[in-house]
Amino acid sequence: MSIGILQVVVTLLFIILLVKPVGSYLVRVYDSEKTELDRFFGPFERVIYRLIGVREEEKMGWEKYVLAMLLSNFVMLIILYAIFRFQKYLPLNPDHIGNMPSALAFNTATSFITNTNWQAYSGENSLSYFSQMMAITFPMFTSAATGFAVAIAFIRGLVGRQDYLGNFYVDLVRSITRVLLPLSIIVALFLVFQGVPQTLKGAVDATTIEGVKQIITRGPVAALESIKHIGTNGGGFFGTNAAHPFENPTPLSNLVHIVCMMLLPTSLVYAFGVMVKNKRQGWTVFAAMGILFIGLLTAVFVAEYNGTPALQALGIHGNMEGKEVRFGISESALFTAVTTAATTGSVNNMHDSLTPIGGMVPLAEMMLNNVFGGKGVGLLNGLLYVILTVFICGLMVGRTPEFLGKKIEAKEIKLASIAILIHPLIILVPTAFALALKGPVSSILNPGFHGMTEVLYAITSGAANNGSAFGGLTANTDFYNIVIGLVMLFGRYISIIAMLAIAGSFSTKKIVAVTSGTFRTDTPLFTVILITIILIVSALTFFPVLALGPIAEHLGMFK
């Protein structure tokens, strides 16, 4: 166990050391001022702007910014759906894979355009190389870039003096050309070095030692794997995702995957502090997210090392069910905590085989949806709770609440309430229907408390735009494909629209002078209060359903 703790500590220290340099780089990328980066990236970007008919200097208020985001995402959604439906007739299909059914195509297109990457199919058997590259890898870039753009626009609104959040298309392009693409190329080359395939050739036939014929699937895996984790996407080339040796062949590749998942979400929090010209504010939010993450990581780590009473009675310590021997309990627990904290959805072990408390950790992280979170949107959800905390504290001390020198009024609180309430609404209501209707219930392979957790996990994964699966649930049905598809759309765009509306409102507010009575939001005290508010709101919302699922299953082991 001590070696496992050391592995986890070293990995987390490595991530922390990268936060400041990468965060500083992000500030330079999105700063409106000219920098030396323009000399290298500028010519490529100007060609793209000409091709898509965008004027780089065009300014967008919050409404125009939202419209541009929704329109571009909708067009890409239609294109993805068409590719899945007609992949049989498209090129780069050496294994002659057929078209996707309509409901599954809708679910998959929705999944990848929303940065969820939920997969109700097995990638190597359901998608051609053309679909893997154009309808899977491509939206991994654009969906991550969309989240980045929205977060940067929100920060601009917080500190702005007019209704100007930037230019969505410029932010989208810069996110791809200056952040996601360069990092992905570096990581892809490293993964190829580690043994991850990168080829357009079809599957190969092999004969095992026993003389059995075997078909080995391969393809452009490294290119997908790099952006999968850099962009906190999560959809795997293979059905077993990062547990497959072609996706994650070595402990070193496993380390790179973990670091890539946390790299940009953590760095963006630091960049927020720099952009609002208050680094203490950024570190305050970072500390709150970090403390929540460490607490949840500790829970899954201890739970998996303790195992279950039945295993302990047999003299077996630790739960290795569903885990790769080459990664062990510590790296599996760390990967589990990271993939749901960063809302990536990639897995290197079977979450369905975790202990009840261990399985509750990724579920809880998706319910919180603000422990660093995915590209951009995680920061937005964290700042959403900051606004709520400031409002509550303002009421307690009898002052008009202020954040970054601007007053929080009724309009902002109403919009924040919508963004906060939509998350549990699209989790609990669909889960109730799935457990009440005979058709969806028949998809549950494990009856009892565990089966309920499987359904709850699937819906929560869609709502949090995470995409990881608990397993044990036949999700490739019309009901789940359509319902989870709609949940992913609502979970992605309603909160984004509400937060950009808040940014638009903030951008036109006057800055209020700081006085002795101003409630400071960049102190350790505020970190504690923020964590408390997050836990109280989340517990009041989700504890009852958790009590019927993983908590009841855990208590049932001690009969």
C-alpha cells in the first residue's frame, strides 16, 4: 500500500508542477494583446478565418456569442449523424463495417459533440476508420475547444466593462491550433513510442499458441488517444477503453494519460486567477477543488485496498476484480478518481467491479460536476458555486453580495439557480422513469441495489458530460440511446447558456470600491465556506438516491 501511495503522490506532484507554466501559456493564448505566438500560429489561423468567412476583429456580446456556439455545434452534430448513418458507403472502411442504427447514431453524435463520449457500442466493431477519425477524433477537438472558448468568454465577462465576450470562432480556432493540436501531436508521438498502433491498415489474422485463429483489430489509435485525454473526451478506440493494451500498453503510458486528463482543467483555474488580475482568487478556487478531489481519491483508494468482507474472510486483502494487474489497485483508484473529476470518461478498470464505496466516488464526482471538471465547463460549474456562496454569505452579513468588485443581483442568482437545478433534474427524473418502466428495467443485468446504481451511473454520466460507464447495463436500446442523448444535450448547453448570460450581465456592471465591509473571496476562510456550500447543496440533492444505491449495497455486505 505504501508503494501505491507513493505512486499517487508523485503523479499528483507532477500535475501540480505543470499548473503554473501551462496556465500562464493559456493566458497568452487568449489574451487580446499581440504576442510572439502570433508569428507562428497567426498565418495558419488567418487562412482558417478566410475559409470560414470570419472577421477576426468582430466583437460579440453574450447573445451573439451563444448563438455562434449553438449554430456551429448544431451543424457539426448533423454532419456527425450523417457520417454514422452512411459510413458503409464512405471511404476508409477496410473491415466493411455497416451503418449505425438511427437511435444509436443520434446518441453517438450527441455524445461526441457535447464532449461526453458516452459509447453504447464497441468502437472497433461498430466504426470505420473514416468514422473514427472524422466523427470521433474531429469532434474531440471541437467539443473541447468549445468548452475552452465558453470558459474564457465567461472570465472576460466577469472583468469586462462592456457587453463584449470576445469572438467565439476566434476562441475556438485558437483553442485548437495553439493548445489542443500541439499537445496532441506530442502525446500521440509518445504513445506510438510506447507501442500504441497508428495505422490505416485493416485488422490482421493471427494464430495463437493453441492454434486458435484470432482477429486483431488495429487502426489510428494513437491519434485518438492523445486528444481523448488532452481534451477530456474519454471515448475509446476499443470497447475496453484505456484497459486495452493497444490504448494503454505500459505504466508510463498510464501516467501520461492521467497527467493529460488533469493538465488543462487544473491549469485553467490558475489562468482564471491571472486573467481576473487576482491570483489569490484563482488559488482559492483551486484549493477548494483540490481538497474535494483529495478527499474523494482517498475514499476510493482506501475502499479498494480494504476490499470486501467476503474476500477478507478468505484471506484476500484488496479488490483486484476488474483491474489490470499491470496497473494494480493504486493506479486504478487514481485513474478512477481523475477520469470523473476531469469528466473525461476514460477507464483503465471496470467501475462496475469497484466496491460499493469505491463505485460511489466516481458517481459523486459526476454529481458534484465541479471538481476541476472538463475543459472550461468544469471551471464554469465551480464559479457557479462561488457566485452562490457569495450570495449566501452576503445575506448572512447583511450586505449586497459582490464578486470581483461587481454586485450580484437578482438576475444573476436566477440564472445561477437554473444552472444549478438543471443538473439534478436531468439525473433524477430520467433515472426514476428508467426504474419505473418495464423496458428499461429489463436492461439491468444485476438486480437489487447494484442494478439501481448502474442505471443512476449511466444517466449521471450523460448529465455530467463524462461518458464513463458502470457496466452491467444493456444501454444500446432505443430508450437509453434517446434519453441519454437528450440528457447530454441538456446537461451541456442549458448551463452554458445560463452562465454566458451571467457573464453578459456582469460585463456591463460598474466596479464597486472595496471597503472594510467587503466580503473577501480570496481567503482560506472562503475556501472552507465554498467547500461547505458545495457539499451541503449536493448532499441535500443526491444523498437520498445514493442511500438507495451504493450506500445500501455497502451496508448489505455486513449482514
